[in-house]
Amino acid sequence: MRSRPQRLTTDPVRVALGLVVLGTGVLIARRGQLPVLERDLFRLVNDLPAAVLPAVWVVMQLGNVLAVPVLAVAAALGRRLRAARDLLVSGLAAYVAADLVKALVGRERPGGLPVGAVLHEGPAGGAGFVSGHSAVAAALATAAAPYLTRRGRRVAWTLAWTVAVARVYVGAHLPLDVVGGVALGWAIGSLVHWLAGVPTRQVRPARVEAVLRRFGLPVTGVAPAAVRARSSQPFEAVDADGRRLYVKYLAPDRHERDRLYRWWRVFAVGDVKDADALAPLHHQAEHEAVAALTVERRGVRVPSVLLARGADRDAVVVQEYVVGRPLDELAAGELTPGLLREVWGQVARTHAARVAHRDLVAASVLVDPAGRPWLVDFGNARTGATDDETAVDVAELLASLAAAPGSPAEPAVLVATAVDVLGDAAVAAALPSLTPLALSWETRRRLHDDPARLRAVRTAVHARLDLPDPDRPAFPPAGPAARVLVTAGCAVALAGPVLVAGAGATAGSIGPQGWRWLGGALLLAGAASLARATAVRHAADRRVSVGRALVLTLVARNVGLVRGRDGERRARARLLERAGLLPPDAHAAAVRTALAGLGGSAVVAVTALALAAVDGSVPTWRSPATVLAAAATGAAAWVLTGAGQLAARRAGSDPAPPRVPRPTGPREDRAALFGWAALATALEATVLACALYAAGGRVPVLAVVAGYAALRLLWTALPAAGLPGAPEVLLLLLLGGLGTPVAAACAAVVVTRSLTTWLPAAVGLAIDRRARPHVLPTSP
């Protein structure tokens, strides 16, 4: 099989996940204490009998650095030069990186710890975290994976984990050491694939012919078809009756079958294009045939299906060959409004059968010599589709036609014909999917050089449906005075706790062991942001992805510093409009989000306080020692920020938001909305607890969570209490009243507010500045 390289979007995700696991391991390893669970796991493996050592030793050599050139040479001798390159680079990089991490962490090996280690190979020198053997073995398995079959990949990773377990068995490493090594090797191998690309396999025509004969369809003249295909390999052939056939070969190694790819699509877009990619191959073939036959019975022009069979390793879908040209290859004069109406008519019949094509690019519509459109390639189709799924088809075809080479149709014509055939509601429902990430890779590639085409389509939809322009500024300019005052207020609010205790005392309160707690606080702050984004997604009836909701949450947080709580809510509504929601729906979602924030904070406060009372962990309240100093700095920040927001309002009258309906929705959606909002508040409260422990404070966690949730409820319900300066003062008073030393309380407040407020606002400002003036012009 020859192959061509491609870059997968999931490789950077693998790198990030590997580094997160490695970073978490570093934080635990630097703690200096051996967790009970890790010690028990070590003893469980290390106490295995010595009789297994010979077999274990042989497999363990796959993690030796000498195995890297050996495997690379073997791949080169097999004429797998790209595989040899990836093996060599990944293995050597993992070996060097493991040594660097060992020098950074400096964790003891089991022989130097009181764990009763049985050293089957004798004492081992050097640091323990991370395991170099595990890192090398994981890097080699990652590097080799794209060049192996599914069974081969399972074998490679089984061997890699066997190497990791073997290092624990011989007493050279603890379980955390090998987990960190595997994560490091996985990240390095994935980085190499991202930089160099991975192969896409091409099947030989002889294999396809053999598969067809095995399934009872003898053919001749099998050859690659001169068509574009994304989720299969296309061939054409001739059967015994002389009919020309189109053969789709479904291979088992498509990247759509990767679970991580699917999780990433759900996060970034909220949609997985190939819903059946994880099903057995023969089920995929049969499902495509069922979808095609279903729409054919409804009068849709589709090629007749002659065969849909498969086995574990491959499957085929055979159809009659349709002679025609894709829509994106027609000249501008050929793509007339009449033809477009016929195309949308075929789409309407497909959706009337409750079938969503889910890959309805222009290349999926063929026009035969008689000028009739045919829908092809139902490999990603969904039967029993929802309205949201059919709306994705409309968005995909609109964007794909607008992005076609030479722009054969004007956006206004595309939208007008779609509205004439499908109706206003169907085209309006497509707006949330008229964003780059929601579209197919082919459409995104064409839009990359000219993103104005997609904006033109969205503009045409709004104009045809008489909707307000979503890119209109949300507020009039705030003016330089407002920006200066707010910036000064934020700076004073951030520096206030440091001034109260002194810079030296605040920084000195975080000892060498406190940095691991700060790492945990950073991870929890990121999780809290994701939880709030998920709450926004549920407030918007799940018509935006978590990734997009995260972006609009960050941008709205930045806007709220200048425009206040009401401005933040209205900015969030405008950003939801830009995500495709109609104005009333967008403002209703913003209202739901605000109510969920109140309800979630109340639930967390009451629950944590009740648990603390039952547990007996409510400390005695003490008079805070920093009342005057904290109040002075907080008041200064509060006055400056309030003056800036007042100046921003006086710079121009804000447009009145539209009247919104009372928030409604299914009970389960409301429960999920409040649940995610409560989780976000609880995670933010835990950030405060981690920051407090990093600074040496030892207040019970439940008391900290209850106090933080109560304060968050206060400054959410009373916008004036949430102005920069006030939350810092309230948090200092809370921690001081719980008996926290002044320096520790100030350090904890600075860290918590930086991770939950200032850093998200800074990221939102950067996104807003970069996206202006076409995408997110909401900042003052």
C-alpha cells in the first residue's frame, strides 16, 4: 500500500493531554510523600515471583534506547522510510526528554524509599520520575501506530504498557513514574506526527476485486475512480452484465474511528460528522444502504444500491455509476437559480424522510448530462434525524457552494433559493452551523484563503430573513477615560492584597511544596471555565459547542469589567447571536445563564455549609486583622472601576435589549444547566482552597467552599458587590475570619482572583482584539 501524508487535528490534542498528565505527575512527585495507593500498586506488581523475570526482561528491552535505532533500521529495510524517520526521532527525543524531567523532579527510585522493594535486577541509579524505558516504549508505539493495522496498534501498545509494568516489577520505578513516562512518550510521538504528517493508506484494486468476488459480485476492470472521497476509497468496475459500477471501499483505519477525534469534535463543534464510525464495518455499509434506499423511496435521485456487505477488516458499498459533474465544478453560468431550486428540492425530500446527509458538500451533488441533480455519498447519513441535524446539511451546502472555486453562485442567490424551497425556519436554523469549525474539512480549506465568503452567506441569511446584523457593535465606544479608570481600578484590586501584607511576605508564604498546590489550582480553574461554558451551552439549548461557549464566556468576562454585570450579560447575548442564535433566543439564553449562576452558588453554599456542620469542620470565627488596610485598597479599586463604568455609560446611550420571553425548556435541560453552574462554582471554590494550602493555610475545605459560594452569590445578585476591589476585600475578610494568617490570605486571594477573573478576562481581551472588527466587536 502506498500512502500520502496528512496532518490530523487530534495530534495537538494528544500532545496537550500527554503534557497535562505529565504535569499532574510532576506535581504529585514533587510532593515528597508516597501516596498509599501508589505504594500498594507497586507492591502488588513488585511482589510477583522471580520466575517471570526472563520473559519480562526480554519485553523490557523495547524501552531501551538501543531499541530505537534497531527498530528504525528494520523499518528502513522494509522500505518504510517515513516510519523509520518517525521511530528514530520520537524514540531519541523521548529518551532525552525523560532525562530532563528526571533532573527537574529528582524523585527517588523505589530502592531509596521505605516500600520494601524487591530489586530483581539489582540497584538502579539516577532519579525515578519519569521512567525512561516507558517514555521510549510509548514514543515508539505512538510513532509506529499510523503504519500498523488496528491489530498491530493494539499489539504495539500492549508491548509499551508491558514495558511500563515490567519497570515496576523489577523495582526500578514506581507506578507514577511509568505513567508519567508513557504520557511523555505519547506527547512526543504525537508531536512528531503533527510536524511530519501521518500516512493515509491506499488499497490495491486487486484486493477490492477479491472482496467483491467473495461477496458474490464478480467484476472486472477495477480501477480507482476519478472522484473526490473523504470517508472511503472510491473505485469503479464493470459487472458481468456490462454495467458500470461505483464501488466504495470502507477501510477499518479511518481517523473518524478515533475516539479522541470524536471527543474533540463534540467539544469544538458539538457534532460528530460520522455517527457510525465506531460501528463494525458491515454495519456501516448496511446503514449507508438503508439511508440511500430510504430517501430513494421518497423520490430523491440517488444511485441504486446493488451490494452492501462487509467483514471485520473491510467492507464495500456498490452502486450504479452516475455520470455527472459535482456542483462545485460547474461554470458560473450553469449554476442557475432553477438548478439550485432543484437541488434544494432534493434536500427537502431527504429531510422529509428524516434523513440527514451530514456531509452535504457541493461535491456530494452530481448534475447529470440532462441537468438533473443527484445526491450521493450517504456514508455519514443519520436516519431518524432531528431538526438540528438537518439544519447542518443546509449550512454545509450553503457554505460549500459559496466556497467553490470561482464562486459560481452569489450568496444572495444561494440563500434566496434555499428560503424559497425550504422555508424561513429551516434556513434560520442553519445559522449556528455557519461557522468554520462546524463545517467539513474540505469546506474549511476552501474558506481559509477567503473567509469573507462565509460572512457573506451569513449576511445574506440575515438580510433575507430580516434579522438584525449580528456584527453590529454591542455598545458605543467607551472612551479613553473609561478605559483608563477601569484599568487603574483593576490594577489596584490586583495589587491591593499584596500591599496589605507586603510583597515579600505574600510571595514568601508560598513554600517549595506550595507550587504543586498552585498547579492543582490552575487545573481546577480551567475545569471551572469549561463547566461554565457547558452551562452556557445548555442555556442555549445546546445549539453551540462547548468550545465556542468557552470563547464567548471569556470575551463577555472582559466586557463586564468596563460595562458591568448587565453589560456582560448583554455581550454574552450578542455573542450568542453571532453563534447563530436568533436575538430573542440569545437574550433568553443569557438570562438563563445568569439565573443558573445564582442558583448554582446558592446550592453549593447551602450544601457545603450543611456538610461542614455535620462533619464538625466549621471553625470559630475570628476578628480579621486586616479590615482597615483591605477596606482602603478595595474601596479605591471599587471607586476607580465604578467611575470608569459610569464614564462608559455616559459616552453614549446603550441600545436597549429586546424584550425576551420567560426562560423555558425541558426539565432535564434546566437541571443540567443548574448542575453545571453549581459545579463551576464548586470548582472555583476549590481553587481558593488549593491556593490557601499553597500559602500554608490550613482552613477546612468545606468551610472555604461554603464561604466562597456565599460570597459569589452575593456579588452575582448585587452587581455593585462584584466590582473589582469588593470581591478581594470580601475574600480577605472571609479568610481572616477563618483564622488564616495575613500573608497566606493575601497570597490565596491574589492567586484565586488571577486564575478565575483576571486571566480569563485577559484571554477574552486578546480574543476580542484579534477577532475584530468582523467577528467579536463587543469590547468598548
